[in-house]
Amino acid sequence: MIASVAPIPVKVIKPLPSGYQIPDPLPWPQIAGPLAAAEDALARLDERLAKSPIRDGWIARTHFTDACASLWFEGELVHLEDLVLHDAEMDVRAPTHELTRAHAVLRARRRIANAKPGWALSIAGLAGLRGRGGQGELEDGSGGRNEETDEELDANEAGDEADSAEPLRLTVTDARLADAFAAVDAAIAKADRTLAGEIATSRSSERDPLVYDLDWDEDERLDAWRAVVDQTHTLPPALAAAIAADAWSALEPLQHTPWLGRLLAASVLRERGKTRWHLSCFHDGLKAIPRERRRPPRDSAGRLAIQLEAITAAGAAGLKDHDRWLTARTLLARKLDGRRSTSRLPALLDYVLTRPIVSAGMIAKELRITPRAAQDLVAELGLREATGRGRYRAWGIL
């Protein structure tokens, strides 16, 4: 080495720490108050819904509002009436990309709410929610077969083996018929691969690099997030849900579905038995927090406090909506007195409670009547018009 040339020191830049660490010790002085308020709000709302006559309607309506709020966080405005009509397959215009995404959130909420409390947090549940059900769901569903089904399958397999033992004496002489049989065989093979989950597992390799980051290991990030959730079993349910939502925002397991983390945080509350009768609306709760407070602070105590305040706001808003809709139902139920037993007004009242708005076409489709008869029933029940437009009319209990 030449004496005049000195070695240049190389500074090694350490990679940024990956993963999410639960604060240890937890900042109890900062989160104790919001935690108590969140636990109380959830308990009050769930107890009110336990014996409520409009529980199913409340759950159905909050699915729509929370789906719209999820797109609101991404800077997209999805009108509630457009989402309701799109769900009923009665769009008044071509659906936009934002409306389609909001409908995906709506379907995910319904799927989580209708499943078992711990399904969404399981491996099969996560695979189904991210569009990679495949073999996980098949294995999960095959465990519940009864003995009669097994006997029938065994008999069918035995029959198939007997049939296959005989030599196939059919010879295809027509070239077009042979091509048709080949196309059918290819379609059957593709269906078998789909059921086996092979297409779902290979979908990541077929992603467009302009849309997806190919170095983004979603499976590894999901495993890290599930490990964080497993560490919260000894914590209060509301705090565990807040940590799950905060960890999802930090880890970002899925590239294009940030809203799924808040739905899974609500599933944590269901799994822990805190919300037995409803699925909490995290997006609605965060929407009620002022923008200055909603900005995620750098310290973990501030982020967890915001998540707990969102849970409290969602519980308080849900309680107010429940009481308002219950009062409206009580007032409208008075108009049902003296009606004949074949009247469609009770069915119309129950249907209106499950949708934020209803149109004449939706009522006609649900009650199997004509649109003109649907408008007559709306006039008899005295529903409030929601749109105020003569060309497109809709009614609802706001």
C-alpha cells in the first residue's frame, strides 16, 4: 500500500429495525383513562344489543356506514346510497373503482360477522379474507363432514374404481369431438387446481411489478402481526384490539388492503368475548376524532390512546344510532295496528331497518311486489324521503 493513500473509513449503515414491539412496560398513566372509557362504551353497546329487537337491522346498517368510512380514510368519497344500490345490484350509474373497493369492505365485514368469533384471526380466515382461501378453507371445511357423507363418498369412490377397472371401449373418430373433449378435460383440470389452492398460491408470482412490490413478503409480515396478537392474550380486550390495529399500521402486511387491519382488530374484541353481539366499527370511530388528534404521533402511548378513543367514539355513536332507530321503529309500528294479517307493511318496516335507504325497486324485489305497490306501501308507512329528487326517489330511517 502506498504510504500517501490512507484507508477510507467505511460507515456501515444498519438496517432499520423491522417488526413491532409492544411497549414494555406499558404506558399505563397515558392509556388507563382511555382504556376504561373504551371498555365501558363497548360493554354498554353490546349489552343494549343483546336483547334489542332491531339488533340485526343495526348490524346490517353499520356494515354500510363503516365501509364508506374506510374509503373516507383513503381520501375517497363513496356515497352511502350508491353503496346500498350497488349491493342490491341496482346501480343508477356505472360503479366506480372506489365503490367496488367499498363493496369489498362491506363483504369482508359481513363475512367476519357471520363467521365464528375466532375465524378471522385463524390461518384459514386470513387466507380467505385476503383472497387466498384455496386448500386452507377446504381442509377446514372437510373436518365437519358427518358419517353419512363419508359413507356416500366411500360408495362413490368404490363405484368409480369398479368403473375404471373395465377397459374403455369408446373411440373418438371425429376431430372436432376430440377437441371438445380436450377442452372439457382442461376445464376440469383447472377447476381441480383451483380447489386445491394451486392458483391461489401462485398468484403472488403473477403480480404486476408496476402495481405490487415483489419484495414485499406478505406471509412473513402476517406471521409477525399474528405473533404480536398472540402476545396480547393477557391484556384487556380493548387494549389488545388497539395494539392489533397499531401493529397492522406499522407492519403493513398487505399492500393494498389497509382497511383489513381494523376489521381484524374488531375481530379481536369478538374473540375475547367483549363484543358478543356486534362487530365494532373502527373506521366510524376514527372518523369522529378531529383531524389534529387523528394524526398518529411518534410515541406508542399516543397511538394507543387514539385507537382507544376511536373504540369509545364508535361505541357511543352506535348507542345513539340504536336509540334513534329504535324510537323511529316504535313510532312507525303504531301504524301497523288494525292491519290485516296479510299486510306487507310489517315486512317493509323490518326491511327498512336493515338498509340506510331503500328504493321502490329494492322494496319490490324484496317483498315480491310491483314498484307501484311499493310506493303505495311507503306512503302508508310514512317513510321519510332521503334523496329529494323526482327522477330517483329513495326513503329511509335516518
